[in-house]
Amino acid sequence: MFAAVQSVQAAFVDTYWGVRALGMGGAYTAVGNDANAPLYNISGIAFANQQEVTLMGSRLFAGVDGVEISANYFGYIYPISPEWGAISFAWSSTAVPGLRREDTFNVGYARTLNDILRIDSDFVELSAGVNAKYLMQETKFDEEDKDLESSKGAMTADIGFMALFSNGIGIGYSSKYLVPADIGYLEKDEVKNVNVLGLSYYNDMLPYVKIPYFTIAADILFRDNETTLKLGAESYLLNRKLAIRLGGREEAFDFGFGYSFEFSNNTVLTADYAFEMPLKIKESYGSHFISLSFKF
Amino acid sequence: MVNCAFADTTFATLKAYVYFPKVTISHTPIKTISAETRLLKPKISVEFGREGYSSATANVLYYTDKDSTVRTALDDELTIYNNNEFYIALPELAESVSSVHYKIRIIAVNDSGVTTEAYYPDSNVSADEYIEALVASSATAEVNASDGGTVEYSDGNQEYSGTTVTFDPGSVSGSGSVIIEEISLDDLFAAFFPVSGYARSAALKAVKTVATSDIDKNKMLTAYKVYTTGGININTQGYATFSYGSSGSTATKFDVLYSADGSTWEYVKVTSVDTENKTVSCDISNFGYYLIMVSSNLNDSDYRPAKRVRIKSRISNGTYEGFRFGNLVEGDTVKIYNLNGKKIAELTAGDTNGFVWKGRKDTNNSGDWAESGTYVYQIKVKEKGKIISGTIAFVW
């Protein structure tokens, strides 16, 4: 299923950003239009019509004795207006206590393009966005390297585009770490550029199999000479209150669900959970991600 | 340590001076070569004496009692630099060889391209005056009650320390010879461990006396017999430093077992371990056999890397080696994963440097440099049938 490919990734390329996205295996470049979206494809937030905030906590590779890794994510989007677009703030952090952490601080802006490009047809909706990012790594060095500064940081940027077609097909493209960000302690260590092409298909009721509010998505990541394929799917049940998600990549498969509580003043509180089972790392009960999101 | 200096000459011309390098060679002569390893590997250090001189080359000239032809240890001269400390190993000696004569040769080049040769012990010695090293498996020294004494057994490989047994004044009564004899494991097995297949000894630490059938043969590294031919009795204790360098073991935790006659063995408390010089120290209260083994009482932390953060450039320039996983043997594996769960490197038995991840991808550090990041390691210890995991950071 997850044929392909090589993915030898390290600094600032783990993509534990948002539980909905993780439940879909991280295939989110042509899907995301919520507070999970900024780090996958910033252009997606242009399609948001409410403010949203999401907060994620996690435990990676639970059950593996001697391994304590957490990944946290915070996202906020604020749609100003169709003319002015939307802005976002996001923070993600992957940390091993007492060893090393990576933090990404992100400010994003996105806008729909149809009016600018004078596209009157409903056949397609286009958007574009840009992220400004500050990347920081902090390492607790051993005694012989204690003269080094523990933190190194650098600025970089992403761009993203998305096209949503009226027949349910979505195409997304995101180019990340476009500005060379040198995070090396003793020598140049630039975070590598990542290009992601995303495809998605949405249908209110998938023909033949009758799956409601169904989305299927694929992301193909290109980084250096490496290619990674991510696949994901999502369906909403119970009058769109309950979400069920599946996904995976070569190293892991994912499963997730979420439940939304709607309130009278058009606000929605959603609790999401995602489970990722690593296929190569032994003795793990899987990685667990939970989040609370609030639309208002 | 003896220093020899040669060829310090200055020629004056009307307008220029040509300096020949003063080459000082430091070396401690090797007197014995282990009959087990049959390896002569002298440690040599060289100073050129003045700045401005470029490189030099080194080699060892030698001949044996079975072949009087003077040969060189290296086909290609070893390039060295000022204040270098290095080792040159002779080819493994044939079984029939019982002695080796050797001489160290340095060829230095000055800034003008003029070469000069220096030797240790001397440039003028004839072949029969080369340093003589005897193939032997034992060393002897006189020990008495008033002065004590020290026996030193060198196995010929100066990359690691030799074996010594020391008795302080008053620690023994009587006088006579004390002998350290290296016992080959084959001889030890034949004499005391004739049955194939040995039980694990991991659970036996609580029992001081151990039957031979309960000692794990696979963990044995080296053995020595310490005995006296005179009327010496140990009143208090002596101090022993046993070399395990010939085993090539990269272990970090060891057991020393003692036996008077080989029938039963008991654990001796290890007082220190020097993994750089590959020695294990303990007190000795009796003459008899001493067996050095990889410890059978290892816990998870004995396998984990002591250093959890390594920097690429400091590995590449030799400041340190990388992430060393201790006490692993053939059949064990270490796998390194990134935080996406992708395996990026693997270490297996057969790596000559032991289980050290040097920050490179693929198997046994054969690939390109890994990227900066946090990594998960999983050590599979075959003997214990378990996986030991942890996290490390490799940064640039």
C-alpha cells in the first residue's frame, strides 16, 4: 500500500502537527482548511470561515522502555475577510527531556485568488499562502561539549497553493524551508527544502459504498533525493459529529477519530484522537495524539 | 622510555642556511611477544626538533630467528608528523618463530627536500644488535618479604598495557620467583572445561564458588596463571592488572574468576577497569589461575551509550568516536531510527571498532552522514533475548 520509497529525514521534518491530520497519515496538503493546516499547507486557511484554535499533546512510541518523546502543537487561525484573507499562528515542538528539542514558531497568511485572477466560475477555488518560520533546536550537550551554546535558531519560509474543484478534487502544493535555515552548532547545517504535492477527493456520499462525507488524500514529499508517500482517508458519521480516519506511510499506519460538540452560538468544540503504529520500531504500543479544538 | 637523537647538522652558505631535522625517537623496547597473539606492535613517538620541517616516514626493520633477511613491517612507509605517536605492527609471526630482532627507522624531510634517516636504537648498529624480543608466554621476577616486587608481562602489543602483579613490602613472606604465565583459552578449555556447551552464569553472582560447568565459555577473554617457584606465601594481598587487549574485546564490564586448581572458581572483586588500555585490576590473595571474562551480570545501562549527544565535526576530526554501545558481541545488533520511525543505520557484529555509531547511515557506518536530529536506538541483545531502547542526539 505504501509503496516507495526512501525517507531518511531528521531535523525539522517530523510532521506531528495536528491530530486530524495525523489520523489521516499526514496526507493533508490538499485537505487542510483548519487550525491543523498551517504547517502542512498554509494556503488552506484561506478557506476557513471561523476562528479556530487547537492544542495537541502526544506521546511518541509509547511502551518502548527508555524512550520518552513528546510532540506538541498549537494552531490558531483567524479569517479576517475574503478580501483580506486569513492569518495563523502555530507552534510545534518535539522534545526528549534532558536531551534535545526542536521548536517551530510560525506566522502565516493566506488568501483566495479567484477575485484577483478574475475567475468567476465555481468550477475551481484557488488560494495561496506564505509562512514565516523561526526554527530552533536546543541540545543538552555532554561535558566535553559544554562550551557550545545549547540553542541555535534560524528563520525560513514556506509557500503553499491549493485548488479545490467543484467535482470534489483538490490539489495542493507546499514548498517548505525555502529560505536556507542554518541551525548547525559547529558547521553549516541547513534544513533541507521539502516540496509536497497533495491530491484529495471529497464526496458527500461516496457512490456505491455509501460512505458519507468521505475524503481520500495522498501526499508525495520530495526532499533531497528522497520521496515519501502518505495516504489518508476520513469520513464523518452521526450527522457529521463523529469523524473516523485512517492513514499511513511506509513506516507507520494511523487510525483516528474525533467527536464534535456544537453549541447554539455556532461554536464547535472538537476532541480528536489519533493513534500511529510504527512498523519498524519494536515493542511500541504506538504513538498517541489527542487534541481539543474550538471553532468560534 | 629511552630517547635517541641523530642527525642534527647545520650547513652554512653565504646567504642561506639549510637545516637538517633533529629527529628524536621515543620507544620502550619490547622484550616479550605473546606466544598466543604472536604480534609485535611497538609504540613509537617522534619529534623533529625544529619547526619548519615537513613530514617524515616511519617503518620497522626486522628479522626472525627463522629468517635472517631484514624485512620491513610495512610495504609502504607510514607518513608521520612532528610529535606523532603511532604504532607499527609486524605481520603475525609464524608458529616456528621464537625471537624477533627489530629496529625503528624514521626518514625525515626538511624544507629543502633533503632527507635524513634516524634509527632506534642506533643508526650504526649491526643486525645482531637490533632489539631482541622473545616469543614467550610468561615473565618472572624476584619477590621477597622486605622489598616486595613487581612482575610485568608484556604481550608485545604496546597499543594496550601489559599485565603486572605487584606485592608491597611486607605483603609476602619468604622469597623467590613469581611468574605470570598467559594461558591460552584452548589450553584452559582442554585442562578445565572439557565439556562442550556451558550454562549461562548470569544468575550465579550470588554464589561465590562456581563450578566449571556453570561458566559461560563464550564470555572468556584471557587467562593467566600467577604462581611461585620459591617459598613465597601471600600474607595480605597483591595487586594485579590483567591485560585483555589480545582479545580485542570492546566490553566495558568484566568479571575476574580465580581458581587454585581449575576445579572450582570464585569471583574476585574487580577494583578498576581501563577500557582505553584494556586492563582489569583486582587484588589477589592467592596464587593460581585468573580468568578474565566479560561480565555476566550486565544490566541495561551497561549496553547503552554513555554519551547521548555527539557532534558530527568532532567525530570526523577524531575528538571522539561516536556513540559507543557497550558489551555487545557477535549476533547482537543496534538499529537507529529517526523520529518518523524510519531505520537509518544498523550496527552488527563484525565491525572492527565494535558497536560504535559514528553518525553515518546504512550498515556499520558505511553510508553518508546522518542529518541532525534526535534518534531512537534499539539494541537487540541476543543472549538476553531482549531489546534495550533509548534516545540519542546527533547534531552538526
